Amino acid sequence: MCPPQELLAAYVKAHNAGFRSGDFKALGELLLPTASMRFHGIEIGPFENAEAILQAFREQPPDDELAVQSIRAISDKAAEATYAWASAPGKLAGRLRVVAHRGLISAIRIEVFS
């Protein structure tokens, strides 16, 4: 099984690659079909399955790459990272949490700082 910290790092890598290419297939491969994604601090979502998450990335792609500040395990099934945007690496932008199940992401929670 993939530790949740490694899964979160893989998510960030896939997010950034998708930002550069417009192709989020690698990100989709990290998700359980029943994965959910919820945002806090902005009005978007929630997205209740992998296809809805990928559709959101295709229709409203990110504006920038993520620059992870730190990743830590918060349990044996979850990890959390603080992040900035690559265009403003010194300004903390939010917190990203993933929950793992069977080596894939079952939930993504994104807290956006104002």
C-alpha cells in the first residue's frame, strides 16, 4: 500500500503536470471511482466521484502549479500539506488533505486561505 504522504505527493505531481499539459489523466489514475473533492473557503463543488472531479479539472483548470510547503501524515490513512501557488511561493495559499483507501485517493479536501 502507498503511504498517504506519497499519495499526496503523487497528487501534487499530477496536478502540476496537468496544469502544464491540460491532461489530467495521471491525476484520475490516483482516484477511486467513488472519490470526492470538497473545497472550503471558496464556492466550488463538491464533486462526488472521480469523473466529476476530472470534469471539473477539464472545465475549470487550475490557474497555477502547486508549490507544497510541507507534507505530514495525520493518520495511517490521511496526509495533509500546506501549499502556495508557484507564481507566489512565499505566500501560503491553503491546505490540501487526501484520504487514502486501498492505495488510491478516496477524498480530497482543499482549504483555501483568503
